[in-house]
Amino acid sequence: MIFIDKKYTINITERIDEFDRTILLNLYQPIIGSSATGLYLTLIQEFELSQKINSMPFTIERLFNLTSTTDKQFERNLKKLEALKLVKTLIAKATGDCKFNILAPLSPKDFFANEVFNKTLSKKLGEENYEATKFIFKERSSKRNEEDFEEVSVDFAEIFEEEFNTITKTTNNMALFTAPSSKSKRAKLCQKLLDLDKVAELIYQENIVMDFEDEYTANLLSTALAVRSFSESQIAEMIITSYSFENREINEKIFEIEVLKALKASKGLREITLGLSPAEVKKAEEMSFYDWETYYEMLTNSLPSSIIKNGIRDIINKYKSTKGVINCLMEFSFLKNEGKVIVNYISKIAQTLYEENLNSAQQVMAFLKGANKTAKRVKKSETIVKTSTVLTSQTTDMEFEKFDFKQYENEELTDNDILIIANNM
């Protein structure tokens, strides 16, 4: 990340008091170190200063000077704060300027209830010091009262990979996501990091209704988010897969497996999506949000025929295609075939994707982009961008931006081309 000559603003939406500083020094500092802790406190101080003088944003070099760090040291400390969910970093797409959203530390109860943070602290302190630290907070409670940016924050599993791998290996029966009882009134990670209304809407499509205030549910989601900042659609998919209709709650073991599978897959996903811009990743998430019939309506401004309905359902059943994959392929077909969604065309590509185990919109988008480069059908300098055309669906009354696959139209990339390229990858 390049910080030179970039400006920054700081935002704090939660009250951070002296007790929070005590939590920071005793629970977080052993994990992130004193230098990262100093940066966190400096950001708070800078926010308070900006409220008093109401000045124009400073450049980030000011933070280098205040914390006596180089740009590399600063970035390393910032990533540690991001990994422990103390800071969310957003970068302005147009200018590269930074916005730092400061989050309050978890309450002691929630911190110790979070298996990832708790076990990492135990490893850092050693048994005797760890028990002493737990004793300090045993009876204490908090006196707390209740421009376009994209997030670039990193995750715990990336920055503290060794610690996380140790946790997952040493935890009996993989009980990483055991949800112990916690009655803290503070906001939990799932409430801080997720739009829970959006998650509720997604799982409701599968006839699942959940109370996210429930301690068991909130602690499961928060532990998963402590490891990686999963999106609402990812969390919803995990809930849908692991939900027990008989018990009317998430099956902890299945949820745990889904999270660990997602973590394992994310390493490969980060590699395969390196060629996608933030706007493209955002578009892929949009594709994963809508069911295919709604997406079809927004794409074509019409309702799908019975033939298309049956054809798409057959593809979904045969190739286990996700919503994101189907929506991406429908849009690709639409722009490749003069505004037509052709089932046979989609089916051939879906088969290749199934064989290659590509099951997300991001992977499919990157695959098609990579296949096109391999076939040398476009200039190397061309990149996939979103078209500026905005269509409003008459049937859904929603705004919808089409994804630009036009670089495939100059020289036709046939189904056989795609299949050959896929088999040679």
C-alpha cells in the first residue's frame, strides 16, 4: 500500500473510554505489540484533535512522525490492528486517500469467549500470566454508555497465520467455533462488521429466520469474523448450509467445517482473483446476492420463459452451480449473444466450471478474463471495467449495472476455445 502524499481522515462511532484502554493494554497488546498499540492510541488522539480544530486532513507522513515509524513499519502495525478488528481501513478509489474507522476493543467477556483471540493471547502470555490476566478482568465491567471508499483491511488469519494454524491444529475435535455463554451488552464483532439485515434477507430466501441477538448465534458468527472478514453473502451461505431446521439453530460442527473450508478456499481464491479490480469484486458480490430469476429480470428487463426456467434449474442441479455463477454466466451469454440468455451456451461453460471446481462469481469472472488473455483475443493493456449503462428493470423496479464483457466480442471466443483453455490450465 502506497501512503506517500496521501491524506487521511479518522472516524470513531463507538465511545472508547479508560476501561477500553485497560483492555487494549492487557488483552490486545501482548498479541499486536507495543508499536501497533501506540498507533491505535495515536489514531484516537488524532480523531480528538480533528474534532477540536476542524482542520483539513493531514498527510499520512504526520502519522509516521508521531509514531516514529517508517512507512513499512506503519503498514505492518496497521495490518495488525486490522487483523484484531480494531481498525477498518478504506481507500478512496479516486485519490488513494485513507479513512481509518476505529473500533472499540471487545469486552473482556467477549474477548475470552472468542476462541481465536483467547487462544492466541494464552500462547503469547504463557499459562501463568494468562491466568493472572483473566483474574484481573474477572469482576470488572465497563462503564461505557451504550466520498466512495472500499475496504482494504486484512484479516487475522493472514497476519497471524502461524498462531491461527496452531489453534486449528491443537483444538480438540476442531472445536474452534464453540460458542460459550457471554452476556456482554457491548456490540459483538458480528454487529460491528456485518449488515445483519442483509444476512437476514438472504437466509429468509431459504425459509430461515434467526435472532442475531441470541448469544449462541452471535458468538459463532463473531468467532468466524475474528479470523476473516467474511461478506454478508458468505456468512449467509454458511448459515444456510449448517442450519438445523429440527433444532431451529446453526449446527455448530457443520458451521465450523464450512468456515474452515472457506478459509482454505480463500487462499486459492485470492490468487485467482488477483486480476479483478475492486469494482469487479463488488460486481461479483452483487451477482451472488440475487436469485437467478430476479437477476434475469434485471438483466433482460423481462421474465424468463418456462424453457429458460427449466434449463437453468437443470444446470443448477446437474453442476451444483451457485447463484453467483449462474448470474455471471447469464450476463456473459447476454453480452455474447446479442442480448439473449442461451441455456445450451451456459450449460457448456458450467460443465467446465464444475470440472475445474470454480464455484463463485469471482472465480468465474477471473476465469473468463484469464481464458481470454490466454487465447490472446484482446490487447494486454485492456482491462475489464463496468459499463456506465444503467438499466432499470420494469419488473423489479431496481437499478442495475451491467458488467462489461465486450472485450470478448472483437474476436469471438467460442465454447470450444474456453473448453480447450480450461483443460490446459
